Amino acid sequence: MSSTDTLNDIAVIGAGAAGLATAIFAGEVAKRTRPLRIVVLDGAKAIGAKILVSGGGRCNVTHDVISSTDFFGNRHIIKNVLAAFSVSETINWFASMGVELKQEETGKLFPATDKARTVLNALLERCGELGVEIHTDHRVINVEPVLDKNSHFVVEHSQGIIKANKVVLATGGRSIPKSGSDGLGYTLARRLGHAVTPTVPALVPLLLDDRMFHKGLSGLSQEVELMTAVNGKPMDRRTGSLLWTHFGISGPVVMDASRFWTLAQERGETAELHGNFLPGLNQEQVRTWFVAEAAHHPRRSLVKTLALRLPDRFAEALCRHADCDPQEAIAQVYRADRDRLVAALTKFVFPVARDRGWNYAEVTAGGVPLEEINYRTMESKLMPGLYLVGEILNSDGRIGGFNFQWAWATGWLAGRAVAASR
């Protein structure tokens, strides 16, 4: 570790995706222009935990098409940030580090090795080539500006202190706290003059009331249209894959919708999650289909009729949930029972008890307002010499590599700007 008297040029706090990207891009500028002492401090003993667990251990590096509409936050600012470092530039950047990316049918891009370790190793090796110092087990406790003729920052950490001309906050949010992103970055940002909007888990599975039938469907995946209503008003509507689990519901469509439920809870608002298990069909259309099936196949059982369009296990569970006999001949089903079943099919109310918490959230919704940052450089408008990147900012993307692209783009902007600044 450099001595406390040494003035480092750049101190990056946090060695996650955004922090490592910032250090690399700053190091590349320095290599072309002037030598810079760049240090990265991280509280964890082994860095890169989030990179290693992402994408089921494969690391979903980015997505083939990305726009500001894939994110929540100030979309004008988000659009400008994303435009600065495109998906094709991300692909080329990883190729330059020896990481070939492959695109899957969903549009997600993964390393060709299908191993997240490939991504982390490439980032760390590039840092080494550029002379970036990475110090693990150095949990930052405080950042103090020293406003004299040689204005700089004093960074206090668990092993002592360092001085730096510029500081980059790349601490992450509050998701997966065991990785080191436990929300301390927000405390540091506040002390340096920034606001922090309420933060809640996003891209997080949801727990259902124990009396629900989800445990019997654990592992089953199906298409569903989800609608989130807040205070009785539709707030979000999306269609995708839902995964039933032993604790409740997960899968891409649930993870994407979760932020609306968690934010409503944070604000003390009433939130409801409704599901249509026959996406694209409304209640009237389902009722018409039901009547037609009863006319053409009167002796076919209720569960076999539903299984024409739904997974068998789910069809049976839904019948029982709607107090209908799954084995009853469809022509014998009373109108009241049929209407109850049609309602359950098209406007199912998920009894959400709570979200699964920070340990299972892939990202944080909320954070430092983007309006307080110069989006061309990621420098703070309130504290000269301070830069903020990645998840600490109030911008969260949907599932599928979008949040990693945010990390690379903000890192590119901050790294180039901080290395060029005097």
C-alpha cells in the first residue's frame, strides 16, 4: 500500500464491474498521455462476487439491443450515458481483453466460455497490465475533502488512510450485501453533499402467502402477463416467463416487475400484482373459448381442457384454487364456477407477502439522483473531483445484462474524464 503521504492521482472505491471498468479506462488514458497512480479499494477479501454469481455463474455481460426505455430513472440522462459507450463498443472492448462474447436467442450476451470467472479474470488482468493497484480487505469508512491550494481527498479505510486527487464512488447499492455493497456508498455520498432517493430491492423474487399453492408447482415455468397496480391504478404491465418456487414466484417477468411492488411498500402505498395466464386474451375472449370447448368436447374434463393451453400441474392447482373439481366434465361446470375460473385465469391476484430481500436482489432501485451528476463525465456537480458510477446512481435496468452495460458505460465516461482532468 502506498504511504499515507503519497498523493494518489485517482482512488476508486469499489472493485465491482463499474469500479474495475473506471480504473481500466483511466489507466488506458494514462498509458497514452501521462503516468497516473490509480488505486482501487474494496472491502471484500475476494473481489468480484457479484460478477461471479451473475447470470447463473455465467455473467450476462450485456444485451444486443439497449435503450433508455430498458431503465428506470431520468431517461434523458440515461440515454446520453448509454450513447457514449454502445453495446458494440462493449463487445470490442471485451474482445481486446481476450473475452469473446456469444449472443443467445434472448438477446443476452455471455462469455463464450459460459464462465463468469473469464470476465472477472480479464478485468483484473487488464488492471495489472495498466499498473492499477487493487487493495482487497480495505473497507472505506470515510472520504473527506481537503480544500486547500492543493485540494484533494483523504480516504479513511480499515487499514489506514490514503490521499487522492480524485475519488470515484463505485460502491454499488445495497443488493447482495455479502459482496460488499451494503449501502455504505450512500452514506459517503451524503457526507459529500449528495441526496439519496429511497432505495429498495429490484430484480428480486417475491414471497407468497404460505396458503398459496406455489410449493406444489416449484420449478414450473410459464408465460404470464403481469400487471402491477399501485393504489388501485395500473403502474406496470409486462409479459414474460414466470417461475414458481418453493417460496413464491421468480423468473424474468417477476424480477422486472418487482421494483414497482417494493417501491410502493417503501412509500406505504397499496400494491397488487395481477396475473393473466393466457397473455393476449381478455376475460370475454377466455369465456368464449371456454363455452366453445364445452360445446365441442362436452365430456372432456375441466383440467384436460385447461391443459390445452396451460401446464398440467398448474391447470389442476388453479382449478382447486377456484374451488372447481378438476375432473368434472367441462359441460357440467356451473356458470358461477366457470366465471370464477375465468377470473382466476385472467386476473389472478398474487398474495405477495414480501420481497425476498437484499441478499437475493440483483440490483438496487433508487440512489444518488442523476441530476446531481455531469452525465458527460460522471463528475459530481456538488463536489469537484468526485465521480460516481454504476449502481450507486438512481438508475436500474431490467434483467438481461442491462445493469452491466450501465456499469461499463458509466465507467467509460468517468475513467476517461478523471484521467484527463488536472
